[in-house]
Amino acid sequence: MSDTACIEVAGLCVAYGDTVAVDRIAFSIQQGELATLLGPSGCGKTTTLRAIAGLEDPTTGLIRLNGDSVYDSALRVNVPAEKRGLSMVFQSYAIWPHMTVAENVAYGLKVRRRPRAEIDKEVRRALDLVQMSGFADRPASKLSGGQQQRVAVARAVAFSPSVLLFDEPLSNLDAKLRAEMRVELRELQQRLGITSVYVTHDQEEALAISDHVIVMNKGRIEQIDAPEALYNRPASLFVADFVGAANLIEGKVRQTGLVSVFETQGGQFLRVATPQGASGSETKVALRSAYIVLQADPSGAENANFATGTIHRRMFHGDFIQYVVDWPAGQLMVRRPPTEMIAEGALVSIMFSPEHCVLLSG
Amino acid sequence: MWLVLLPCAALVLYPVLFIVSESLNVGEPGVFPPEAISLANFAGLKDDATIIGHTLFVAIAATAMAVIFGFALAWILTRTNIPGGNRFERLMELPYYMTPLVGAMAWGVLAGPKTGLLNQIWHLLVGPEDLFNIYSAWGIAWVMALFEGTVAFVMISAAMKSMDPSLEESARVLGGGKLRTALGITLPLVAPGVLSAIVFVFAEMLGAFAAAFVLGIPGRYYVVTTAIWESTQEFPPNYGRAAALGLSLFIAMTVTLSIARLIMRKGSYATITGKAFRPRPINVGAMRWLYLAFVLFYLLVAVILPIGALLMTSFQKFATVVLPDSIFTLENYRVALSTGTLGSAFVNSLILGISVATIGVLVMGVLTWIVYRSRLPGRTAIEYVLMFPQAVPRLVFGLGLLWAWINIPIPIYGTLWLLGIAYFTVFLPLGLRTLAGVVLQVDRSLEECACVCGAGWLHRMRTVSLPLLRPGIAAAWLLIFIASIRELGASLFLMSPQSKVVSPAIINAWLSSSSELSAAMAMILTATIFVAVIVLFGVARTFTRAEA
């Protein structure tokens, strides 16, 4: 593990009786980075986060913060949550209704017995950061969901923790506010340079705000990668399906090489870029619906996969258009900008580059 | 943790052991372990067939009346637009707080043969025949239904409120008429709740004591609970019969309560959540005046008439409705409060109420936390043990405690200590249920967040948990206080001339001296309880406001 790793998790298991929620996972997060734990509900992402916080007792494994073990089953180390010095934003916000906004934010500072003047200064700074300075004396029970969210963030950063944990912090907000808060959270995290772990089931959110995404499924890690890499080169069927909108085309590999040839069930031959080579036993090609070009007048292009099809259904989403295209290998989902309107029933040429095809087995 | 758990489990299970042992004892009564063991006591129960018949008759009649009242009132108050609306809901709980003992005495004053106030009016207006005789099986059932049956209303209206109104609305939108929706959607959805309420109330009625005691003993109409009392008062006391009857009653109640729980669990649909909804009231048009009249009639017979009768009687020298003949006096209250009779009992009850509530809330708070918040293995079993006294009739439990503590070489028999221990034990389920409701309402993440912020356990308790729980804790304190003040079943066996408490003292006065004097005593008890109830409702209101 690297020297600059701020959070290190190794061989971590969490079990409740016979159910294993987290199964031997390992990852490390660098200083100042934001890493996201992404996965469907029940995949163990929140359990992992709570284990880092010290709110959940693992069965075995190792957790290090800034080089110090806070949990180590071999050495029987288990530092209680309040001594780990990290901070957390809860899904329910956990704003204490019997205190004012300022009292909520000051809590971590008061616990640390900071001088009065410093507490006032830090509370003001934290509330400024989330643009809630005007609300300091408001009873916390009189806040809207979005305001509670901001107060929860201010409270979490007020005592300048070295690590910040987010447990699905935006899942209770409406779509527009969620998109705004996403930007704000990312800016705040980068400005303060706080190492952060962020839990979400929203793949779009994960891709948008993370330095690294850790995709989890059934208690295990499927892939750890930067957002672009995760989107372009999913390592497994699960990742291809869960992250982004992908077509999974079934068939057989006919020829391997730097560019392999794949025969779809409809008898279509596709060229798939495989710079790392291919085993030949793969049975699926994953193809992002955003990477497919549709043209109303069929004309081929060099190096590209080319086919003709018919527009089966067009759905206008505003920011994009979702097409369902009938083609020899079945149906393709294609996502195009709203400027590219093609009528339902029209004949189209379908093009996509071999680089955008990913061979997968299973 | 075990330091708290084990003594509490012992408190609950130890007396039960003695009831079992005594029911098998055919040697010298009250000796533990028994000198000779056989099932003779149980075999003897066949002579008590009449008593069992009486018990079943009274319980079934009382359940039927209680459920008819409860269902009608719950439906009217939660589903229709009657004038006054939900302001009546709280008033419906008053009969419960008035206690069956006070209710039975009040109805004794109202509808006793010849002298009953209602009968007196009837004599004046119509003729010499009595209109009612409350000292009868139907009279006992009537009083039980009014004053023990409140739980039917509470349970049924909870079932009606827990149904998502959109389930009905979607049926209406899909073209189902009002009646079709009521029969096809509403009824099946509330049926499990109503059914389990019926069975639950029936179990309560089997173990009810006060009404059967006040109204049954004069006419020698015995049910199981009063028969248990009777056999302990004989000379020599027939403890074997009492224990066998008590154990049978306990088994019958346990089985019935399990059936109620089973119906609730198996029958309730996933769509019915713990969430409370306020269903859209049905516009019942002119019928709402009829419904309002029904609600007012219930309040009249369950609250206004009983309290009015007791109040009037308590200020008179001889109870009469012919006001010109009446001699008004404060003498009854003076006698009641003088040290000899009720005064010392009243002081004792207050001491017990305050100390049991205070210690109870502390210990039960810890127990609640262990059962509902910790990850201690076997906490479900612990919950089961602590909830156990719920299924044991108070009277039987009191008997078990009596034998248990007589056989222990700690000289607390005849002191308030024994009563305190008994109250604590029998109120475990009440306290646990109330506090659990409070603890579960406070989201766990509120405490976890304080933890992550760096606050240790003590600091967390002081700044977050306790302030959030305070109103709920106050409510639990008041409920235990009220329950202690009014306690009758367990106290009957455990009090001694040196440790009198209010309810048994009132019963003694009722049996041995004038109804005017006991009316004054009942009024003092009722007034004390009502003050506590008003504070309780106030606390509950601030609690719901803080949540919103």
C-alpha cells in the first residue's frame, strides 16, 4: 500500500450471523481524494462506510486512517467511533431537532473543548461554506430538507476532520436540488481538500463527483477505477449493466487479436478493439448507447462497425433522445442529442467504433 | 448489563414458580417445597363448573358490549365528519383512567336495587318496580365493558388509522361504490386488527376483578378471579384451589393472548404499516347528529353519570335524588382523609407511585435500551420474559408474590417494600412498551452522528439522547404513577394494616361502611388520577409537536 494512502481497508468482512454483508474487500484512498462506493441496495456499501466510521463492528480485517490502525482483527484493535476523528453526513441528515442550527454545527467543536471565540469563528466559516449564515439562530426543526442537508454538511466539516464520510447524502432531495448539491459538495471537498468516502446507488452521481469509483455487488468489489475508465472499459457484466446505459449483445468470438471479431446471434460480425487481447470464450459485447451514431442516409465508414436498422421507437427526454433500433442482432438502445431527430419507422445506418465495444464473458 | 437483567427476570419468574408449586401442593398449605404433590387441586376444579360458566358468560357479554361500543366509536371518530371530530378521541380514554373499581362503585350507586339513583328516579316517575339491578351478571358485564373495554376502542381505531386511505380511494376511482368499497376493501383490511382486538379484550375480561368483586360478591355471583379471592379468605385458606384456579386462568389468558397476537401477525397485510394516516372522513350528512348522540351517550354512561353520581353521593349524608330531602355535608371527605381510614393509605399510595415511577423509569429505560437498541444475543428472549406479567392476572401474580416473599428470610412482608417490588414487576410490560415506543421514535442516526462528532457515551446521553427522550420519559413516568395509584389486584394480597394502599382501602370501605363515605374516597382517587392524566396529555401534546 502506498505511503500517501489516507484510508486503507484490507480483508474487511462484516457478517450478521450467517449473512455476510461485506466479504473480504480491500481498497485504499489517497490524501485529498473523493472515492465513491457504488452499488445496488444491499451490496454492502453502507456497511463498509459504517465500518470505517466505527459504527459497525467488522468480523475480520484491517482499517487504517492516516497510517494508524483504527480496526485490526489480528491485533484486536478497535478504536470507538468517537475517537477516530473522522466526520460523517448521514442519509437522514440526523439534524438534532432540539438545538439551533449554530448549536448543531458547533457540536463537534464543543466536544473538542475549543475556545469560545474559535468555536464562533469556525461555525460562521462552516455556515458560510454552505450559504446558511443567515440561519444560525433558527431552530433546526424549522428547516426544509435542502437546508437540513446543508447544515449537516456544515456540521460535518466545522471541526476540520481529516476524513469525511457521506452516506447517500443526496438521496432525499428532488432531482434539481440533487444536481445542484452534487456540484457544491464536489467544490467544497476540493476546496477543503478533505479525503472523502461517498456512498451512493446513483451511478450518474458517482461518475460525476468521484476521483475513483469502487463498484460493489453482493459484498464484494467488482471494479475500482476512475469514472471515465469505468464507463469505457467495464471489467464485468455487472459493471457494464449497472454503470451507464449499455447494450449487451450476445454472440461468439470468431477471431482474436488486437481487434477481435465477434459474431452476434443475428449473424452480424462486429469488430471489437481488444488491446489486452481476448480469451475467445467471451459471449457478450457491451456497447454504450451514447456511442452509437445513427444516420438517416446509409453510407459506411472506415474501421467502424456498420449495419442497417429501423427506428422502432423514439422517446424524447429533453436533454437527449432515446431510440430503440431494430437491427439484425435484436434491438439496440441508442442515445442521441436532441438535435438528431429521426422519424419512427425510418431506415438508418448504425455505426460504432471497435474501441467502444467491450468483450465480456458470463 | 446482566446485573440489571437477571434480577428483573427473577422478579418475574420467581412468583410464577410458587403458583405452580402451590397448585400441586396437597400437603400443608403455603409450605415450599410442598410436602406432597398431586393433581388433586386441578381435579377439584370440576366442582367449580358454575364459576367457570359465570366467568365465560360475563367475559363474553362484556367483550360483545365493549367491542360494539369500541367499533362504533372508533368508526365514528376516525371515519366520519361528526361535529367536534377528533376532540372527542382523548375523552374516550377517560373511563379507562377512572378505573373499573370506581366505575363499579359509581354504577352501584346509580343502579343498585331500591336505593340506586336511577331506580329512585324511576320510582318517582313510574312505579315501585326497579328499572335496573346492577348487582347481576349483566350488570357486571356492563361495567366491565365500559371501564375495561376502552382498550377495544384504542386498538380498533389504531387499526382504522393505520390503513393507507389511497387503498380505498383507488377502489373508488376504479368504480367501486361506497358500500362495495367498505365491504370489499375496508373490512378485509381492518378485520385482522378488529379480530385481534376482540380476542385481546376477551382475555382481559377473563382476568378482570374489580367489577366482579364490587357487584358480584353481595349477590354471591362468583367468577374465577373473585373465587380465587374467596378461597384465600376462608378459614383455613384453600390455597391449593386458589393456585389451581389462578394457574388455569393464566393458561387460558396466555393462550387467548397468543391467538390475538397470531391473528395480528398472520392476518395483517404488508400494506398496513406502522404509520398513522388520517383517513379522509366520510360525509355522513344528517346521520352525523345521530352519531354525535351516540358518542355523547357513551360519555354520559361512562363518564358523566358515574362521576356525577359519586360526586353527589359523596356530599350527602344519605344518597338521594330527592334534593329537598338531602342533607349536604363535607363529613365524608373529613372522615375519608382522617388518618384512620384512607389518609394513611393515600399517603402510602403517593409514596409508592412516586418511587416506583422514578426507579421504574430508570431501570426500565436501561432494559428498553438493552432490548431494543443493543445487539445483545438473546434479547428477544429477554423481551419475552419481561413482558410475561402481562399475561398473568394481577390477582394471581399478587398471590405468587405473597408466597414467594413469605418464603424468603428478608422481612419485607407487610411493608411498602413488598408492594413496591410487586408494582415494579407487574408494570414492567407497561413501562417497557411505553419507553420502547419513545426510543424507536428517535432515529438511531441522531445518536450515531454525535458519536462520529467525537462525543463519548456520557456526553452523547446528556446532549442528544436524554433531551430527545425527555417528553417520552415524562409520559412513561406518569403512566406508571397512575397505574401504581390505582393498582388493586396485586395489592389486595400484599397490603397489611401497616401498609395500606388506596384501592383496596376503598373496597374495604365499600364492603364495611357506607356508600357515601366510599364515594368520597373514590372521588379523591379519581381527582388525583385526573390531575396526572391532564399533565400526561399535556406532555404528550408537546411531544407530538416537537416531532412535527
